[in-house]
Amino acid sequence: MRTIIHIDMDCFYAAIEVRDHPELIGKPVGVGGSSGRGVLTTANYEARKFGCRSAMPVFMAKQLCPELVLMPVRFEVYREVSSQVRAIFARYTELVEPLSLDEAYLDVSHRAESGSALATEIRRRICEETGLTASAGIAPNKMLAKIASDWNKPNGQLEIRPEDVDGFMKGLRVERLQGVGKKGRDELKQIGVETCAELQGFSKLELAERFGKWGLELYERCRGRDEREVKFERVRKSLSKERTFRENIGDLDWLRDVMRQLRLEVEEEVLAKSMLGVKSRVVKLKFEDFTQTTAEKAGCLMDEESYNELLNLAWSRGGGKSVRLLGVGVKFGGNDEQLGLGV
Ligand SMILES: [Mg+2]
């Protein structure tokens, strides 16, 4: 039996803006395009009371709530906080699957503590270290954990124990199930189904005939079943690309060209896997006599200038020796500890 925790930060972007601008406490705040044509990415609870929602055009939000304070998006800051939060997760389990900057599944089946106790502790740590609140769902699978984290929002949690699943599902409305959107809800309504209990009245065959593959999924989901595993990557401390030359290279300009290519490859992988928490940049050279040197510079920008500086530094240490291997990379970290974030 698995124990999965789904953690979801409470109106993440807006909460960060309020944290960083205390004069906004208690006011309706939205984050998003400041021009009349933009859309809201997030609204805090004060703004939601007026009906403001994420993805809503700004002009509409302003109509609903003329007092709405609109803050520009600061992705750099949100990313930074996200990496702080993921560092906290990494203290409890390596099995973390981020869904976005502010949401993740944690598999804590192997931990001695109860899922509930862990979730409480993780939320407390998040609050202490970032000044932000999070909500959590604890359940035997991903689908239920995600439903549960939404239940006592904001700043709350709900555990669905294995023995609670049947009872919990019976009372659940079908639109709470993953994979049932507005359209799905309407389709189910046409066959007289609004709750999972009613959906459970249909056989697998009936659902498959009516809805195809989706019907088979519904059959499992309305019973609270979900076998999907938490997808994670090993804790990653660094990422680098290397090139060994067939003939030793004694030309700095040439090395610079190769480095540019390697740097782009590293950057691409960091972005593709949305790895967070780049702590420093690294250039490694191995010389003709097999001695090697590593130049490292703190910072998270993978810009050409920084890497050129590092290459110059490493190159100068060789005192004119030619180079047989060039390595280019980044190290991950933060908060005095190694973060995984290879995600
Ligand atoms: Mg959230």
C-alpha cells in the first residue's frame, strides 16, 4: 500500500506578492498582465471572493473587483521560492514528482512516520522557511491525494485512509475526478450520473461501450483506484557535458567555440527537465599531461560571458599546455544542502 502526499501551495504567485509587499495584506490581489488585455495568472482569496479567477482577462477581473491590486509577474522570484520548497521535500523523500512550480506528489510509503504527520511537518517547514502556506492531501494514490489537498484549502490538509476510500468516493461528485472536465460532467449528466456512487452503478462493459477508453478509466477512478506511480528522478547534484578531442587543442578560440555548443546543450537539458536551483557554473579542462583543473563561479545564469571567464581562468592555469578534454556544466544546490530538482 502506498502513501502519497500531494502538496499544493496556496495561490502561490499572489501569496508571494503579498509576502513581499506587506501593504497588500488583506487586499484583493491579482498577478498578471498589467495592461487591460492581459489575463490573471493567480488571484488571492480576497480577490476570489469577488469571483476573480486565474486565466480570467484582467478587464473582467477589474469589473468584478474594482479594488483589485494588479501585480506584475515575477517568475524569477517564483522559481526561486519553488526551489526552496523542493529542497524541503528532498529532506523527506527522494520520490518527488513536481507538477508545476507550486505542486508536487511525494511518495512517502517508505517512511516510518504517518503520512499525516509528515504532511503537517512539511507544511510547517514551508511556512517557517518561505513565509507561505501550503495545503496537503494524504492518500493511498495520486488521484485521491490531489483531490484531498483541495479539500481543506487554504492552509489545511486531509487524509483519506485506505479504509475511508469507499465511503469517500460514494459522496464525491464526478467533476472532482481527474479527467472529468465540464464536458465530461455534462456527458455523465445525460446518463443521470452526478456522483461517483451513481457512476459505480454502471458495469465496466457499459462504460466502455458508451465512452470507450475514457469509460474504462472512469470505472477505476469512481472507485478511487489509481495505480500510477510517482515519477521522479534521482537527486542530481550536477549536470555536465564533456568533449574529448582526438588531437589536443592548443587554440583558445577553438575551445571557446566548442564550449558554446556544450553550454547550449547543458542549458537545453536544464530547461527541458525544468531543473531548478542552479548554484554555480563550471568549466573543466584536462591537459595534454593528464592534469586537470576546474573553474567554478557562483550564480544561476548560464550566460556566455560567465563561461568565457571560467574558460580563460582554467586555460591560464595550464600555462600554455594544450587541452585533451573540455567539460561544461552546472551544479545544483541551495539552502546548504544538495537539492534534487532533476525533474
Ligand atoms: Mg497552488
